[in-house]
Amino acid sequence: MPSYKKSLILCSLLLLFNGCSNKTLDLENKEPSKTKFVEVKTKKFESENQYIILALESENQRMYYDARDLYFDLFDRTNNYEYFAKYLALSTNLKDYELVKRDALKYYVDNIKQEEIILRLYTFALFKLGDSTEALQSGEKLISLFQNDVNYELLGTIYLQQKNYLKAYEFFEKAFVMNKSANTFLNLTNIQYYNLEQKEQAINKIEEYIKANGYDFNLSMQLLSFYEKEQKFDKLVPFLKEMYFDYKKNSELLMLSKAKILLIKYIAKDSVGKAIEFLEQNNEEDEILLNLYKITNQPQKAYNLLDRLYKKSNNLDFLAQQAIIEFEMAEDKTKVLNDVIFKFDKVLLVTNNHIYENYLAYILIDFNINVKRGVSLVKKALKEEPNNLAYIDTLAWGEYKLKNCQEANKQMKRVVDEVGLNDEEIKLHWEKIKECKK
């Protein structure tokens, strides 16, 4: 089955148990289609309250099989169909569809208060078991008795699986008339676009919905995917900008972050400079902008941004990155050594990071500041990345500085055998180490 159909069916079925949770299962309809039901005669059971407490506690402890058995015992001893409905719902959550099919049919009673949920779960079980003809018959019976959006979507999903797309569209449309849900609308336009070949109509429909109801994220992603498929590339960035500013205005931070990532991705495809300009103009100082500064080789801007990010968050990773950039930018590296080492020490005092351990190790070794400590640090880094050639090179250089010539030669040979002598620094180290004498 194509992935979009799987997503569509899954999205539809998620609504089936809307209002239910693993802790408490709300199995009654908020607005039942019927108001007069047949009353089922119940039996008295002295331990009923204790059984209820045990069942609820079992659910709370996620002992769902135990809870299910307790609900069936309660039903068996009291003839109260509320317990039977809970039993079927838990069985459905446990994906025991054969049991749901068998017992829903066995204990089914017409026109009782719990009839709708029992019939719905039975229909769903048939659907999951692949009994398409029976599922369709049961679904048709369900909506003839209980006309609501959940039932319409279930029947629409069954028709969708059977590739009767017109019928599927019809029932999703009925559901949408009732619930005005963005999820239902997403399913509806998916069918329209992919199955009914009404591509432009689907796109126009979503655009109108968003204009009237706002930027539901999933629906907006669907529209973006349709734009791409139809090669409406000129609409992508303007639409994402509208999303971005709408989420920003309404302080929808999670959606804002997602929209921003997508927006910058699309802008950067055309021009990284324009992406940077957009972020700067909208005061978006974050790791996205930081990475763009690095990509475009703007170390001073990256350094300044890291300084602001660190002061704002106290995230030591920002401080370590700042130390690296500070060292790389310095024309006279001896002038920044103290500050760079101070930053790395502050970071490594509270966190282990093999990248920063190796970087500091190389500085300590190369500038003869504390070679022994440098060797100790790089050995620590190598425990995390034992085959990292950059780390092995640092170790070889440290051993050379300590006059451990044999070990330095052994480690450096590993590097040279792997990558050769094209790199000037590796070539220098190799030549020096070959001359090494105790």
C-alpha cells in the first residue's frame, strides 16, 4: 500500500477512539443519536466496588490484560454492559481483534445504551481482520443507527481500503460537515488529490480552509507537498513566511520552530545569503543562523552569536565552540591561548566531550604548555573514538614531544598508512617523528 494511504487510514482510525485513554475509557457518545434505549436487567454483585477498584488500578499500572479480565468478570456477574464495553475497548487497544469479533457478536443486544460503541468496535475488528464484506455491512448498519462523524470516518476508511474512493470521499465529507476537523479535512483532500485526480480542487480547497481557519500544521504540510508535486515552487516560500509570521504572532513556539526550519531550508536552496538576511532581520538568533554563518565562512559573526547564545543559555557547548573559533581566527595564536584554554577547562570541568578533549590536547601539546596533560586528554578522547585519525595524530605528536619515539612512530604510521602525506601537518609530524631519538 502506498505510504500516503497508510497515513490516511491511520489518521482516520486514530479518531475512532477519540475521547478514550488507557486510564479511563469514555465509551459513551457525547451526543447519542438515540435517546430511548432498552434497559438491560442487571444482577447484584456484592464485590462489585472492589472489582472496579482493582480494574482501574490495573489500568493505572498498565496491566491491561488483568484489567480486561476484571471488566469481563464484572460484566459476567452483573450483566452491566458498561463493563462489557470497557472489556471490548481494552481488547481493541491490545489488538485482540479475534476476541472482539467473537464476543461482540456473542453478547450483542439491540438498542441498548452501549450498542453504538459495541457495534463500532466490532466493525473496527472486522476491518483489522480483513473481513471487508462483513466490515462494510456492519459499518453501514452502524451509520444507519448512529449518524456521527466518528462512525462516518470509520465507514469512509473501510471504503478507502476497498478502493471505492467516491464512497470514501462521501463519508469523510459527511464527517467533516459535522466536526469541521482539520484531520478529517486532511483525509478528505488526500482522497481528492490522490484518488479522484482532482488535484487543483484539492489545493484550492486547502488554501481556502487555511485562509478561514488558520495554519493547522499537518494540513499546511499537506499543502506544501501538493505545491511541490505540482511544481508550484513560487508558492512555497511565500506560504511558509505566512505560516512563520502567523505562529510568531500567536506565540505558537513549537509550530514556529518547525515552520522556521522549513522556511530557511527552502530559502537557502536559492540563496544562503537570503536565509541569513531573513533570520537577522527577524532577530532569530539560534543554531540555524549559527550553522549558516559557519557554512558561509563568517567566523566573527559566528563568534559573536555564540557569545550571545552562551550568555542567554549557559550552554557550555556554545562556549567550547566559541573557543575553537577564537583560536582559528587568531593570527597570533599565542595571544589567545590563555583565554581559549580557560574556556575549554571550564567546559571539560563539568562535561566529557571527546572533540573538545582532543582540541585542548592538541593546543597543550603543540604549544608545549602541558604535554603530559595533553596526552592524557587525547587518550581519554580515544576511548570514545579509538579509530579517529585526528586523535591518533594528536597522540603521536604528544608522544613525540615526550620523547617516546617508538610509540610516536607506531601511532603516526597508522595515520600515514591510512591517509598518506598529502596533508602538510601530517607530513610535518611524520618527518619530525621519523627523526625522533631518545
